[in-house]
Amino acid sequence: MQHVIIVIHLMLVLALIGVVLLQRSEGGGLGIGGGGGGFMSSRGTANVLTRATAILAGLFFATSLILSILAGMDRRPTSILQGGQSGPTAPIPGGAVPPLGGQGGLLNQLQGAPSAPSAPAAPSGPQVPQSQ
């Protein structure tokens, strides 16, 4: 069902683009169009194109709403308060806020964690004695 509506939606988009491009420029913003004769100079053609644009725009709006409704039908609302972990971190044992001190506290875990070496390792080449 969704694929059929997408195809209709795309056909409406192409038709809407074509109808808008066929309309006569009234403002002359780019300095082109608006003059001369041709098959688009009559008033009746402008009214037909205006109505066609309005109808195609309404249908485009309707198919957009239908597509958004169909896309949202499979989604289930979720709550932060309910269980389930959405982030990359593991749940914290013993509550929402980790204890800072005491046995197994966050401070003890940080103090007991191995630290990165503060100085780079010595080169593996020949050793030069340092003078004092």
C-alpha cells in the first residue's frame, strides 16, 4: 500500500513541477518571460493552470499526510521511565546515581583504575649514558 502511494506521490511531484514551470511569469524577477505572444498568452489558459496547480498541491498535501500516517503506524511509544537501555552504557547497579565513596563506590573505582603511562617509553636503540 505504501509503495503505491509513494509512486502516486512522485507522479504528483513531477506534474506539479511541470504545471508550475508552464505558468507565465508575472513578476519578471529574473528579467525573462512575461512578454510576447504564444500559446500561453490567453487568460483562460492561466486560469486552467492555476486550478491545476491548486488541485495538484492539494493532492500532494494529502499524499504527504497519508505517507506520514502510514510510516507512524508501526511505531510504538516508548517511555524513559520504563525499563530498557537505549544508550551505550550499562545499567548502574544499586540505583540511578552511583555512590561516590564507600566500598565499591565510584571514587574507589576511579582510584583503582590503571592510569596511562606519564612518560613515553625509552627508545630501543643504543643507550647513551647521561652526564651529571
